[in-house]
Amino acid sequence: MTVVSFPLQTFVEYPESDGKPLAESPLHFEVFSYLLNGFMAYFQEEQDIYVGGGNFFYYREGHPSANLVPDNFIVKGLDKEPRRTFKTWVEKRVPSVVIEITSEFTWLEDFGDKKILYQQLGVGEYFVYDPEQEMLALALHGFRLDNKRYEAIQYDPENGMPSREFGFALKIMQGKLRIVNPNTGSIMPTYQELCDSSRQLASQKKLLALQHENARLRAELDALRRKQG
């Protein structure tokens, strides 16, 4: 009888998708898109800050079931190369900030197991936002690591909720979450605001071009009148 030996199976599959939608509603997707694109724009000049969201976050090598899908996360000391998944043992680091967009289906987990796990992993700051503002007394909650335990961050109605990790602030303005630069007071625009601004700029350019053309025609007419006179 011949005994056939097989090599030890070492390959572990880490799925890139679970087939579930990125957001539970159009409102949730709007906030998700705003945070992802807003932070990418906010840190566009910083080559060692990575912004991710909506992809699998694996935190234990060899155990693909040990995963989360943060709505938004920001990592220090990492290049901007897109990653289909984030593995802590590959990147040799964990996010400095995580933001979860909560709902009636996820808020218990967001304030329970997820919060505990992010604390254990050493995520410096953890924010939870309720866009529908129905499940939480306050729409925005924040926590910051202090002696390896999360302590609540107080919300200032005037200045919002600051991030010590990166210097930005999260602020509720007209019922929506906004990314604010406290140093300049500038607010990261939404997609709709960018579109409106582009249309306004296009209209201003068109008006300016018409004004220049009218001035040119008036100058030609005045020159023609002087020649005839």
C-alpha cells in the first residue's frame, strides 16, 4: 500500500465582498460617499495618510472570520495605493480613526462589540453618526483612547467634535455631518455643492465673456462713429 503525503495547506482565503450593499439607504450612502471623498480631498496633499471605507478589515491572520467592514477609516503612515481589503498584519498598523454610520439595525453593535474591538485594537478615535437622528439622543458620538480605554469626546455646538489624531473636526450643520478645518474654518463641500459651485462658476465665466464681448463691440462702434464724424 502506497501512502501519498500531501503538503500542508497554508492558503487562507480572505473574501473581498460579502455581497451586501455598502449602505442601508440613500441617506446612508450619501453620508458614506461624503466622508470617503471628503477625507480623500482633505488629505490629498498628505502622501502618508490612507483613507478607506466599505472594504473588509481583517485583524487576525489566519482567521478570515475575524473581520469588520468600517464605513470610514483613516490610517497614518500608509501610502495612498488603493486596497481591496485591509489586513493589519500586512500593513503593520491599525486605523487611527474609524467612523461608523449607524442605523436602527446596527447601533447596538456600533456601541457594543465594535466599540470594544476598536478599543482593543488601539484605534485612537472612534466616531458614530446617526444620519436619520432617530436612534440616538445625539446624532454624533465620539470616543478617544485614554490609557487604553475609550473616553467620550464632548460635542461643542460651535466648533463640533475635534479629532486630535488629524486636526479636523466633525460638525452637525443644518442637520448634516460636515468635515471642518478648524484652522481655516473651511467646510468640505458635498457633491451637490460642488456641482452647484461648478454651474455657478460656469455661469460667471459665461457672463464675463459676454461682458467682454459687449465692451469690444461698443469700442468698435465708438471707433466707427469717430471715423464717420
